Amino acid sequence: MYNYAAFGFNQKDTRNKLIKIMYTFSELSEKINKYISQNLYSKEPTALYEPINYILSLGGKRVRPALMLMAYNMYREHVDDIMDNAVALETYHNFTLLHDDLMDRSDLRRGNVTVHKKWNENTAILSGDTMLILAYQLFTSNADKLRTNDINETFFHAQRTFIEATLGVCEGQQYDMDFEQRDDVTEAEYMEMIRLKTSILLAGALKIGAQLANAPERDSELLYNFGEKIGLAYQLQDDVLDVFGDTKLFKKKLGADIVDNKKTFLLIKAFEKADENDKRIMREWMSKDNADENEKIETFKNIYVKYKIKEMTEERVNSLFLEATSSLGDVMVDESKKEALHKFADKLLRRNF
């Protein structure tokens, strides 16, 4: 579907010392899972912390903490030195999932019963709030240790990045909720919403890892841009797959965004490109309370095909992927140290984890 050939990187002189150990994404994910499993919150009251341990134990790809460690590993060898910071970001991410499930009234998360279903809504709210506090506590817990590693000067820059990223996710969620009540969402507004809701934690994870490693400021910004563009590409691809994906491969019913009248990139482009009759048809379907779901999905899919909306979206995905790899290419480290991130981007967009 997409062109994932290596685009090539600019050759730059490395500014950092030789790193003997370069971890793969899988190796870092394994380290993170092991750390989480050994450091679950064994605290009182049990009713508060048990749901937190439960959602953290459900797994996931651990993409965000792994990215933080990967960026750090480009400049420093001992990734365990910032494991608390990485797991803090994962704790925050799971806090957002817990509250998202509650707001969406979802029954399942990663194939398991959601917290508000397994316990109750009040527990989900309070345990979620506690996870947010624990994330910030954990992020600052190793500040003294980091001072001994000559990187204290950038610790507070990393902390600021953490705060900005976590706040941005909440802003993105609010925009997404606002869009449910609007019929005039623009492409620019949608791109900003997914940047905040999806991309900013990926970008922030990479920037924090670089900052904690005392990397050059320009490298930190380039890695942030890499993560931001990859996150945008991933979400646009997700919009495509929800309509045109393979049900056997993704094991879910397609067209959920269409059924829910979600303002996706595809829908926005369809209203931009369609003639007045097709716009009228889409509006009528979106206004129906008890529409036949399969017929609605098929109607929108046919309109997307008619105006080549899928192809437009794929072009934007490829463009964002090129921008991301260009930023990664300009990072001032040896090319071998960028290999893990390049493979990550390729696997993320191939959905090959």
C-alpha cells in the first residue's frame, strides 16, 4: 500500500561517545514489561491500587516508553537509568486509556474487561486520578540519581516536555469531543486534534529521552519532529484501515468511524471533494438515529472510492513518512544508531508488531 523503501539519511559526524550496546524495540519492550511486572504498586488501600495494577498488567506494545529509551540509547548506554521516566509516561498513557474507556462506556480493553466494568465508575475515576499523580511522582523520583550522571542541567527541560505533552493529550481529547457536535470541522483542525491526541506523546517520548541524555538541542527537536510526523501518519492510516482494512488481519468490524459519525480525515476530504448531491446523501445518513449500519458503511465507502479519498489519504501518509525520515536523517549521530528508530517507523506503519 505504502512506499516503505529506505529513503537514505544524510551522513553526519557523530558528536557523542561510542555506545557499545544498542537495543532493539523488542528488547526495550521486554525490559519495560519486566520492570512493570516487578514494580506494581503494592500499597494500601488495595481498592485504590488494585485497578491501577490491573490496567498496567494488561500489556500493550509499550511504544511510548520504548521510544524514550531508544532516543536515550542513541547517546548513552545505560537505559535503566531513565526507566522510571519511561514507565512514568506509560503510566500516564494508561491513565488516559482508563478514563477514555469510562467516557466511551467501553466494555473491553485489550480483550479484557475495562476497569469501570470490573469495579465501578467511581473506582475508575479515583484510580485514574491516582495514576496521573503517580506518573508525575515517578517521573521526578530519580532526579537525584540523574544529577550524578552529569545531566541535571537538562532534567527540568525534560520535565517541561513531559508536562506539555501530557497536557496536550487532554486538549486533543477535548477537541475530539467538540468535533462530535460540529459539521464544519476543517482538515487543519482535524490534523491539530490528532497531533495533540496521538502524536504528541510519541514526539514527547523521543524528545525527553534525548534531553535526559544531554543530547544537542537540535537533535532533541529533530527527534520530536520525527515522532510527531510518524504519529500523524499512523492516525491517518488508521482512518483508512477502519474503512478499507482487512477484517481477518485486524480482527475487528470495519466502519466503526462511519457508524459513529466520527470526523475523520476521510470524511472531511469527502465533504471537501463531493458534489452537492453526495454531500446531501452523507448528511442524511449522518442524521439518522437508527440507520442500517452495513448500508451506511457501504454508502460512505462508495463515495470515498468515487472521489479517490483513500488515495488522497495514502499520499498524505507517505508525505508525512518522508518528513519524519528526513528529520531523523539530520540527527547528528552515527547512522547505525538510527536503525532501531527507522525499523520502528516501518513496523508501526506496516502494523507489524
